[in-house]
Amino acid sequence: MMMVFYVAAAVAIVSTALMITRLHAVHALLYLIVSLLAVSVVFYTLGAPFIAALEVIIYAGAIMVLFVFVVMLLNQGEQAARAERALLKPSMWTGPFILAAILMAEFVYLLAVGSARSSGGAMVGPRDVGASLFGPYLIGVELASMLLLGGLVGAYHLGWRKAPEQRQSDANDSHA
């Protein structure tokens, strides 16, 4: 189990470094997904399958889909079309594919060997996570939720735009 932990940690470090150094946003997103999956394997080997599942579902799933949609919505015209054609080159997929294959082999190995309990760590279930979050860390959870709410309101304010006809009527009202 320790070898799986170290390989997953190495994959996470390498893919994170590659994510930071990529110039194309889509390439960076692919490496970030691999990094999040590697962190999930690390959590699983440490005896936290619930957190590993949350890592895959929330971060590698939902948030990365959001990032991909943002990149798709920021269409830059012909320049973006050329960049999208460059994405279809097989050489671009080599790095993420190799790292993801290593993680998949580790995952199959973990399933074949048995449960994460053999790693020496205690199994952490959903009840224990909830008791920890809403027990001694209640103030931290509430502060994080307030911070996320502030970010949500700020993002809404920055993204809010008036319709063109409403802007024109507001300009006419102010001149009258």
C-alpha cells in the first residue's frame, strides 16, 4: 500500500507541475484533472474512501466540467478554432494518458488486494467526517461557508450586465 501511496503522490506532483507550466488552458485542465484523481487515490490509500469519492465527484467531476464550460464559452474566434484543432493532435494527450493509466493500474491493484484497512490507517466514514466538521470545527465550516457566499455574490455582481435596451433607457432618463 505504501508503494501505491508514493506513486500516486508522485503522479499528483508531476501532473500539478505540468498543469502550472502549460500555456493552453485546456492542456492545463487535463493535467489538473489527473492531479485531482491522484489526490483521490492518496486519500483512498490513507483509509478515507469517502473523501476520495468526494474528491472525484466534486472536484474532478463538477468543478472541472465548469472550468471546461468556461474555456468553451471564452471563444476567441479563428484563433480559438486553430487552438482547438491543435488539441486533436495525439501528442497532446500522451502525458495525461500515461499519468491516468498509472492511476488506473493503482486503482485496479487496490481493488484486487482488498480494502484500504490494510494500509494501517483507520477507516474514516461519512459519520466521522460529519461529526468532525460540525463538532470542533464548526466555526471554521461556518466561516468557509460565509467566504463562499461572499465569493458567489461577488461573482454575480461582476458578471451581471444590463440588457442593451435597458442601458439606453437609463441613459435617456439621466439626460432628461
